[in-house]
Amino acid sequence: MDDKSAFAKSKQEKIDAFDPSGVGNTTSGIYGLPFSVEEAEVVLIPVPWEVTVSYNAGTAYGPQAIKEASFQLDLFEPAIEHAWKLGIAMEEISEEWLQTSTDLRHKAENYITWLEGGGTDLSEETVGELLQTVTGKGQELLEWLKAKAANHLAAGKLVGVIGGDHSTPLGLIHALAERNEEFGILQIDAHADLRVAYEGFEYSHASIMYNALKLKQVKKLVQVGIRDMAESEAELVRLSNGRIATFYDAVLKEDMYEGDSWKKQCKKIIAQLPQKVYISFDIDGLDPKLCPATGTPVPGGLAFEEAIYLIKALVRSGREIIGFDLCEVAPGDSDWNGNVGARLLYKLCNWMAVSQRKLVASGYSVPEK
């Protein structure tokens, strides 16, 4: 069969011909699935960007690492019969944005080294030009992603972003804000990301939640797994009048050691969220043994199944996941980081679909919209 006739197959014909127990086809889409972006119910937008990372680099290559690892993942979901038939597709990784990120990253790295007291002295003019350029490109990236996401949402797709550093999903959050009167953000992360233009970068990875909160539609930010936070961020939480609820990793663990179950903890977390929820998942929210190459690993964090249980409990509560991002996956020296990222991404896609009644999970009765 030639390429033209293969392309002409309908989605149902592709489903009928696909073997979900077979060897992952690395010439197909993510997870070896045969679906195009037009056919898929879930569209993933990769954003290969990491200009402002302040510790370890590599997250711009996260989308590629996840895709490469995805081909060896088994597609069977015990609670969701034939989940793969939903259709998940990832857009092509933008070489243009990756190159722009690489070019600006080198300049930003010199500037950050200078800020930390090392490297060559930089003039005020040089610093000003760099910050202006990075901010301009950050705004351009936001608008690019917002437009892409808006088109997919208008077509009835479920949309997720694969970063890149944690600054990358802001455009999707803006697109969702234009379609929803209000929603909450469930942020799973080691860091609060509430810095104001960290290191002078308005669109810093450390400022994503500060920037998201500028949107009036974001009624609540619920942070889980936080274990690294600046005093200024803690003060912002304190002065938020309850708009930000932070569940520190150490407190969650201490309560569990003293007898609270994870089920009870999740119930407390979810109770803080409105009906519509966006999930922002920085992979460093997990125990760093699961993501050792991530940009800024921190001891502590959630086990993989703890994170998945929280997402399932969110769906079981009847809340609707309106979108998500998975950020800060870096390839490292092995396939491990991409492997964990690919598995987490698959869960996010499927449980978002269950929450929106596009998939049915046994034991999960999702209320009618």
C-alpha cells in the first residue's frame, strides 16, 4: 500500500487495522499511534523552549525525549477499556523555536553567570538589550501557542502542552481563559513559581504561576508538593486572600506519617479547586529519582502512583480537566527521564478525556455537563 492510500484511511479503518499489543512503530505518531492531528481527540503541542532556566539545561529536548520513549509504552489502561482508540497526536516539534531557544539560551546563560558573580562583566546596555529581546520573544511565544491552542480548542480538541521549561504553557492558559469564565490550576511542582520577573526575565520558568494569576479567570491556584520557595513567594501566598493554597511536601508527608491517608490528603487538596481545572505538572514535583535530569531537582516529592491517584481522585470528584501541561522533562544520559515523562503524559491525556466524557473508566461516574 502506498503512502497516499494509507493517508486516505479513515480513523475507524486505522483503529481496525491497529494492533495495540504490537511493537511500537517509530514511524507513526507519539506512542506509535496511527492518528493524525485532525483525527485525534487529544492534541499535544510541543514547545522546545528553555531560555531562562537557572540551573540545569536540557528541557527544550523534553518533547523529543518523551516521543522517543513513548514507542515502547504498553497502551493498555486497566480502568479504561480501549483508551488508545481516543486518538492522541503530537504536532511536529518546531525547529524554529528550538533554534531561537538555543541561541538565546547561550546569551542568557552568560548573563545569569554574571548575576551570580562570575563570568565577564556585562554593560548595562548589553543587559538591557538581552532582557528586552528575551521578553519580546517570550511574548511572541505566548501568542504563537495561544493561537495554536485556540484553533484546536475551537475544533473540539482536548489540548496539552509538552515543555520545555515551565514558562512554556502560558499561551495555552491564555487560550483557555478566553473560553472559560473561571477555572482553577492544580500545580504539581517542587517550586512555587511565583517569582516576579525572576532574574529580570518577565517570562521566566520561575514566574509562570505569577503570570497565570494575572488572568482574572484563574480563580484559584492549588500547589502540591512544594518544597523550594522564596520568602517573597510565601508572602504572596499569605496575602492572596485564599486565592493560592499551597500544600507543602513536608507537611503532607508529616501528616501521613502521623496517620492521615493519601486519600484523605487528596480530598483536602481537591476541595480547594473549582469545577473546571487546568493541571500544570512540572515533573520535578515527583521524587527526583523519577526525573534526575530535570532542570532543578529537589529531594522529596510525590511517588508516581501518588500523583496518578491525585489525578484520578480529581476526576472521581466530578471536576473537569480543561487542559494540562507537562514540563521540565530533560533527556539526561539515559532513556529514564523520557520513559517516566511518556507514561505520565499518557495518564494525563486519558484521565482528562474521562473527565470530559470522551472515555469511560470503570468505577468513575462522571456527572453530565
